[in-house]
Amino acid sequence: MSEDKTAFEKKTAHDEKAAAFKSDAASGKKTALVTGASSGIGRATAEELIAEGYEVWGIGRTFRTKNEETDFHPVVLDLLDTPALLDFLKDFDREHRDDLKVLVNNAGCAYYGMHETLNPQMIEEIVRTDLEVPMVITSRLLRTIRKNRGSIIQICSVTSQEPAPHGTAYGAAKAGLYAFSRSLLAENRKYGVRVTAILPDMTETPLYRNADFEPDTEPGCSLSPEDVASAVRYALTQDFLVDTVTIRPQYHRIKKKRM
């Protein structure tokens, strides 16, 4: 009898916890901040979040098309301009202290080639964009996200967990971002914060504009930005915690760019 009661109590506690989480997610205004939101994965993620009922603020250096989404607010900002970034985050945090639910650190930078061909400026841009900036943004918004039992999505890469020839600096920065995500989750899981690392493989985005290769054009050889955005939505909409999502195209095929 006592064993049955214990099992019943455990099930009840689980149901109450799940109901509380759903209630938190469904109540009131929901705001999300997405970096690198002017194109590619960031833009697709913003659209996915809007479809899920979020009001999205998207940071980008340029927005080429006119915004027609009433729930999307473009923020023109160079993330490597630290004083400007901190000023924005201070105002944003103050205005959205009660409704910020999701932070998506998506903005990325990559230069490809043998490592000795990268100059110090390229390496600095990779490390700052792919690792330093997510750490700075997260540190400034973490108390608010914790208060709101929100979620942090880190767009990492499969190169964060495997060798990345011709992309060593990029792979190292993404490995750092993945390690940061795992430790951040360990620190904040007990407060109801979700931290998810999304690890996409070859995706059709402007990230490869500086590479001498590109995905093969045959079907199944690359992911679309919408594929990655779907993984973000999956992580945000489950009753259970999703800490890592790795997604790959069916085939691993690249081809040399025509110069």
C-alpha cells in the first residue's frame, strides 16, 4: 500500500510540474531575442518563433527586405561593437524583464582554409562572434531568463564535437560554445532554465561565403535554415529538457566552388 502511494505521489508531482511548465509557457506575452536574424538560420528561427506566438527582436547588421511582420522587430547592430551591444541589452532587459522567454545565440562567423592562411583579424572575428558575444549576451540577460524560467538556444555546429579540417578556428570556437552551453545548463537547470545546443551539419546559409567549397546541389546533401529552425521549435515545445540536438543531411557531399 505504501509503495503504491509513493508511486502515486511521484506521478502527481510529475504531472503538477509539467502543468506548471505549460502554464508558464502559455501565460501572457512571450518575447524572444535572436542574433543574426537578418537571414539564414536566424531569420528562419525568428519566423518559427513568431508562429509559436512570440514577439521577436532580431539583431543583424543589415536587413535588406522591408519588415512586414508586426511581431518582428529588427535591430541594426554590430555585435562586435561591445559598448553599443551593452547599451542595447541594458534597455532591452529593462523593457522585457517580465516577458523575455527565449534567447537564441545564432550569429556566426567562419573563415575556411588551412589554418596558416588565417590572419589574426580573421581568428579574432571568429572567436568573438562565435563564442565571446554569446557569453556576453547570456551574462547580461541570464537573471531575467532565470526569473522567467526561460530558454537559451545556442546554435553550435557538428564541428564542436568532431575534427574540422579547413575550419579549425571555427570548430574550436563552436566547441567552446558547446562547452559553455553544457556548463550553463548545469548551473541553471535547478532554476527551471533550459539550455539547448543545436548542432547542425552543412546548411545552406551565407556562412560559407568565405569558403572554397559549398554543399552539393543534389537533394539530401544539405540542410535548409528551416530544418534548423524546426529543431529549435522542437527543443522549446517539449515537456522534457532537450540539451543537445544534432541534425545532418542524409548525405555528406561537398563540391569545390567555381571561382
